[in-house]
Amino acid sequence: MPKKGSNPPYKPKIEYRYTLKDVAEAAGMTRNALGVAKAQGKVDPGDFKSMVSFLTRRIIEKRLEGNLFTPIARAAKRGRRAGSQVSRKRIKKAARRE
């Protein structure tokens, strides 16, 4: 127990940040869809309580629609190829000989 009149121990302040991309991913929607929800007044990205209540509602709706164990965020299909992109850079002839 600390002595009477002593200073409290130093505890650094922790700050958390989130972006619209993070919120959209957690809600299982695109950033454009989140922008529409924002324009309709369903969510205010600047208000943390609004974001928490929006995500809670969204997660509950997703769980009630189907399987309880489906992931919240879906993986969007982008482009024609699946998997990671590979560089098509050509190797110089001198480097190939080694």
C-alpha cells in the first residue's frame, strides 16, 4: 500500500484509433455502403457510441440471417485472378547465368 500523500504511479494514456475501412470490415460491408448508411443518418463515424451501436445492430442482423458461425466480414472478389499478384519483371541475361 502506498504511503499517505505520495504520488500515484505513472500510467501512460493509451489511445485507440479506427478508420472507416476498419468499421466497414467489422460490419461486413463495403466503404460505399457505410457511406450510404452515414448519409441516411444510421451512423455517425465521429461518435464512438454511435459506431458501437451500429456495429452491434449489424452483427446481430447478420447472425439472425443465417449460420451463427459465419464470419462477419466477407472477402471481396477483386479482379480476375485469385491469390496474390506476382511481378512480371524480366530477369537480365547476365543475372540468369550465375
